[in-house]
Amino acid sequence: MTEQFEETAACENLSSYLNELGKGLDEYLRFEHSDAMQNPEDWKAKLGLDLPHNGIGIDDVIAEIRSLLLPNASAIPNPGFSSFITTGASNSALLANLSALVSAPQRYSLTAFNYVEELSLNWMRDLFGLSKEMKGIYSSGGSTANLIALGAARQQVFEKIGIDPARDGVQMPCRIYASAACHHTVHRAAAVLGLGRNSVITVPTNAKGQMSAQALRKVLREDTESKDSSEFLQLAVVANAGTTETGAIDPLAEIAELTQEYELWLHVDGAYGLPGILDPETAHLFRGINQADSVSVDPHKWMGAPVGIGTTFVKDRSILFRAFTQGAASYFEGAFSDEDAQHSLDSMGLPYADFGVELSAPSRGVVVWAIIREIGKSGLQKRICRHNAMAKHIAERVKAHPDLELALEPSLSICCFRYAHKSITNLDDFNRSIHRQLIRNGRNMPSTTYFKNKFVIRPCFIGARTSWQYADDLLDEFIELAEQLKNKNQ
Ligand SMILES: *Cc1c(COP(=O)(O)O)cnc(C)c1O
């Protein structure tokens, strides 16, 4: 008896479906649609069906993507979006991602995709001027990248006292030193690693938003000399190469001197800011980065990769293996011998699964490979320089305007400022109102933050689609709204 083939999902004719979907995507990318929350009842009613018993077929699924989802999608890829640190992907990155989804659903085995996984990591290392001994591992983003880096630090520090923390668990309290402006994924990484969020000791920042090296020196000395210093392990210092809040780059060279003196692991979180090293005007701020034991960077931020791609670089990948191995498993038996391979399935290739926290994982390297192959170092450099110059341009205009106040000089592509006319009593509320209006207008969409307890507008330029005119346009619109609101209040 022959079994009947009853698969109902479409698995062929991709080009025609892509063509259809592509039209919808191009339409979306013109950003002429209104915001999703303009008319939410309409699309929610059409989408919110009971569980379907029978499907509608792929053509109608594509039609619904085009008619219901895309016109009510995210504002993130909009060139006027400058909130948070996230962006839409550029085309080559998307297409490379799609190619991998179709043809290399996992990053393992001896395929060309597996090959460019490693190649692209090495390219990125060279692109950002990291030392040749650095090796990388992809993961889902900056959160996981920081977790992997701190997992390596934990492994190294405990091994020094004869404990394998990956096997036997954390046997002693630890301390991680991070600036007040560090990303709070550092705290979560400490929690996941069994160290606890409270193991993160906050080092104050200076007026430029950088970790104060002086304050770090003081706390390290006090901790080392304190009478209970034998009751905890000093594990790592986490420095920022571009804080999320202001883009400040910590004094890496000074911090590295301290981590060497105290024999501490130095992790540099460059999730957002590391590509800033390509701008000749800011490159010097990264001096000292090659003293780091680990460095993280997110291709899904400034490089324009689709979300889901972070990277950790370490000087010694064997520590990662010891920190993250799953232990031996029979289903992998013999899977790692590359010798005499004659078929792509003769070996798993490099054991990325044991360098991080994911087993099944997409081929991410091909995305980075495509980005770099498409525009080269020079193309990325142009984007970084443009965005940095936009932040500086806003800063110059803010300084020249009598009613605007600059919170601090921009280091990278973030500029923090506010409207501060003397007639306004509550500046935080005033600026918050202008910000809400900006977002609702939907043309220029910066985010906000508190810097030194002041509420400030915080555009962060990173999108490939964001061109120079958006700097002036954002500030013009902001000033116009501020003056309207001020006159209304008077
Ligand atoms: C964005 C960011 C993170 C977190 O990265 P995700 O990719 O969102 O997980 C960590 N550190 C810094 C400095 C960041 O800017």
C-alpha cells in the first residue's frame, strides 16, 4: 500500500511568492501608510479569528500579510526613527538571511555557510581592529553576547582556584564592576550565571557619561584591602564602548591598566558602539580595546543586520568551550572529526554549540558576510561617519540656539539635548510633551532618557536609510513644536 502524500504547506515556487510579497514590502518601505494605532480595531478584528481548522492557502496568507500586517507594522525601519538602538535591515542582509533559512537552516556541517560563519567573524574582528588572536561566536544579540562573555570570565576566575563552575556550580560570591551607565543585560547575565544581580557593583560615571577610572581604582583597592576580601571573587570589569544612553566610550586604556594590575577579566560591551572605531574622528576613543579579554558587538545594530545577531569575541575560545559545553552526548559521537571528510555531513564543523548557549541556531555569519561583501569597510565607514556627523551637527545647532541646552558632547551618533527656555517651570514635563507630539507626528521619532537627572531628547542615528537631512529635520520640527507649546502656555 502506498502512503498518500498529504502535505498541504507550499514548499516550491518561491520566486513567484517572493515577487508577490516583494511588492508589499516595497510598498511598506515607502512609509506612506498610517501608524498601526490609527485604526487598530479594524485590523485586530480581521486578524483575531478563532483557531482555523482549515487553512486558506499560501496565496491568501501573502495577501493578508500585504493587506493587514505590513500596513500596520513597526515604525523601526522608518528613516525618521531614531529611538532606542535598533533599525531595519538592509537588502543584502535580508536576502542572505533568507538564503540561509532556505538552504542552511543550521550553522553546522561542512557547508559554505558554515565556512562563512567563521570567515565573517574574522572579517569583523579585522574590520574593527581587534587583535588577531580574537575568535568569535554569534548569538541572538547583545544580551546573549554579554552572557557568553561573562560566562567565560566566571570560568576563568573559578578555574584559578581549582573549581569548574560549569560542572560544579558557583561556589563563592563574586563581584563584577560596571559603570552606572552599563546596559542592564549585564545584571541579567549575572543572574543567569548564578552570581546574582547584586554581584554587579556600580561604578559612578563622570560628567561625560563615562565610567570614572578614578572611582573604579578606588573601589577595586577598597575591595582588595577589605577584611572580608577572601569571601568573594573579583570577577570582571565591564566597560562600555558606546553606552546605550549617550554613546559614551569608557576610558578603556585606563581601565585596562587596572584590570591588569588586579588580574581581572575585562569585558568591553560594544554592542552598539564598536563600529564607531571606523570613524577617524572617534577611533582614538577606543584605545585600549585590545587589552580586553572579551568584546561584544551587535551586527543587528549599526551594521544593519536583521534582529537576532550578536557577537562575542574572546582571546581564548577554549574557555568558552569549558564554560558552555553540554557535556558528552551520544548523538554527537564521532561527529567532530573533519579528517577525510568527503561529504558535508561527515562533520559538524566547528562546535559553535559548545561555545555558547544555543544548539539549534541559524546561519548568522552569511548575513555579516553579505553586508561586508556588498559595501565593504568603506561603505560601513561612510554610514558610521554620516551618523556621527549628524549627532555633532545637532549638538552645534543646539549650542548656537539660545533656548536649547546640550546635555553632553556626543561621542558617537547619539545627541542628548532639551528645550530650556527660562519661562518654563517644569522642563522635564515640557520636553516630555514635545517628545510625545514628535512621535505622534511620525516624521522624526527620537527616544528620550534621563541624563544626570534631567529629561532629555535622545536621537540615535544608526539606520542605513537615515540620511543626513533627518538631523536638521528633527531639530527643526522639535524647535517648532517647542515654540508652539511655549506660546500656548504663556
Ligand atoms: C543594545 C545593547 C545591549 C543589548 O543588546 P540586545 O541585542 O538588545 O540584546 C547590550 N549592551 C549595549 C551597550 C547595548 O547598546
